[in-house]
Amino acid sequence: MGGIVRTGTPGVSLQVILGFLAIGLPEALLGASWPAMGAGVHAPLVAVVGIAAVLAAGSAAAAITAEPVARRFGSGRTVDMGVALTVLALLGFSFAPHYWVLLVFALPYGIGSGMLVVALNAYVAVRSANARITWLHATTAFGALVGHTVLGWIIADGADWRWAYRTIGLVQLALAVVLAAGTRRWRDHLTAAQMAQLGETPYAQGDWRGFRFFNVKIAETPYAQGDWRHDMRRPHVVRTLMAMPAAVAVIVLMFATTSVEQTTMLWASSYMVHAGGMSIHTAGVYANLFFVGLVAGSVVAGVVALKVRDVWMVVGGIAVLLGAVVLMVVPMAGLWRALTAPVLLGVGCAPIAPAVVHATPRLFGAARTPAMIGMQTAAVSLATLVSPVLFAGVERVSGSMHALPWYLLGFTVIALAAYARVVRVARLHARGE
């Protein structure tokens, strides 16, 4: 997989980092703030599902349609538009007097988030090694940790939840200004070194077999004049993408791992209270360890990725998730389980998405990368909405929060099966079968 490919001017690297930070800052706010927010707008607890549904719908729609937007305006302007929409949404939330106003602003919230994820991941997927992509995802996890922590501090000090959204919104506005100032520094043109890094050669003429993945040939399409926007003159519709070998398996993999991540984010505190006997305050502190594990896991995974291929990053992440779930089930005295399980869940989730992003141009071709990452992001948005709500139904049927580890185990096994399918397709095409 080689080392890190330079993305051009130093300013672009800073722009990319700030873009990934902008993804994370508002990411964990809704679930943590809803008890106070719902009371503030006189909405019942279950009403958060409506906002989450609008967020997910906006994010999925933006993810699927981000390819033509990025092709038309370029990566830099697409990132600018995405951050601007999240600023509008965050500040709109902070002034919303009624629940229906929150629903209105949830739409740009989701659209902006989807545009950011697709534009940034597509940009780095064809330019950077897995280690760098993993560290960029660590920046997103750090942003989520900062946003979650700032929200907790503000509410704990007795301030209104609106000030938390206002504060994060103003920080996001500052990021938007810096990003807009550096828009011209983004370069969608790929250099010869970057093309060589991906193993691109012109002989394949659209054949999807040829990229190198796990040291085997997988997918190859020629760059047209080294510019992925020019090479994407023909839009790649959903049906065409899904017909490609391993495409469905990759989508299922992203859905399953996101289900583990999002369900843990939403239900970890409740699990510790009702299944672990903790107080609400203590459980909230320990549940925050998931974000610590996500950040720490991303940093460590970035170091490991300098020497380890994508396949082992994904397998290693799934193995850690399995270990975390077993730890949640096995009886253990004291607080060791509460200390270690959330951290391990975060560590396990950390390397998977960056490895998939890094492998996307090698699996499906650089020209299809933005559209394919859009499909992956849509799967993530769907999982963000469906999986935590689905667990609410499972918990009600089972009558116990003890069902959480088994629920997480189910999605972890699905992720493992999906990735086994990806590896099998890679090896079959490596042998020309």
C-alpha cells in the first residue's frame, strides 16, 4: 500500500484536517443533549427519533448525490458548502423555539454532514495511505469527543442547552471561514506519483480488475488526464455500482460496523445503569470512554497501518469488537468491565472505516470512488437511524438491557461475514476466475 502521498501544498493538508474536525464537532450532540433539548421545546423523549430520521435522510440524500456536486464544483467548494450548512443548522437549533423548527434545521444538518463525509473521504482515498486516512478519522473522533465534552460542561454548569449548540456553532463558523479562505488550494488533479501509488495503468480500459489490494490485483480504470473529475463524465448510478463484485458486501460491512458504533453511543449509559447498577452520573462518565477509545484507537491504528495492510486493519478491528462483547457478557467483579468494554468497543470501531475508504479506489476504481463512498455514507446514515431504534424494540421484547452485548455481537458477526465476502471476491479476481 506504500507510504503517504503528498496532497500538494501544505495548506491543503491543514484544510483536510479542519474538514474532518468539522465532521466530528456536531456528531455526538443530539443524543447527549436531547433530554434537556426535548424539555426545552416541550417534546416527548421519543420525539428525538423524528429529528434523527430527518438527519439521516438528509445525510443519505447528500451522500448519494455528492458525486455530481463535487464533479461540478470541486472538492474544496463542496467542503465549504457542507460546513456552511452545518453552521446554519447548529445556530438554527440554538434559536429554535419549537420542535418543528428543529425538524426544519435538521435537514441542512444532515445534508451538510453527508456532503462533508463524501467529499473529504473521496479526496483522501485516492491520495493517501491508510495510516494518514486513519489519523484523519481520529480528528473526526476527537471533534466528537470535544463537542460531547463541551456540551456536558455547559449543561452541568446550569446553562441552557441552546448555549451549547451556539458555542459549537460559532466554533464551526470559525472553521468555515478558514476553509473558505483556502478553497483555491485544493487540487483535484492527480499527479503521476499519485497515479502510480494506486497502480493505475491505461491498458485496462475500464476493466474493474487490476488495482492492487492485499498484494493482489483487484480493480483498474485509467485516469483521464490525471483528473478524477474529468474521468467521471458519466454518472455512476446506484444500480451500476451495486452490480460490481463486492459492492454489496462493502455496504453491508459499513452498515454493520456503524450499527455497533451508533448503538453503543446511544445505549451505553443506559446499559451501565440498568444492567450494571451504576448511577446515572457515573454511567455517563464511563460511557464517554467509548469516545476516548475511538480517538486512541484511531491514533494507534494509524501507527499500525504504516506496516499493516487494509485487510488486517479490518480483521483486527472486528477481533477487538468480538473481545469487547465477550467482556460485556463474562461476569467480572468491580468496575473493570465498565472501564474496559467501552474503550475496546471504540478501539475496535476505529480502524475499520478508514481501511474501507483507503481500499475503495483499489476495489472499484478511482473514477467510481466518490460515488461508491457516497453509497457507503448512505449506509452509515441508514445504520445511524435504524440500529439504535431497532435495539429499543429488542430491549422491549427481551425486557432487559442485558440484550445489548448480544445485539452488538450479531452485527459484529455480520460485519465479519461481509468482509469475508470482500476478501473472497478479491482473491477470485486475482486468480482471474
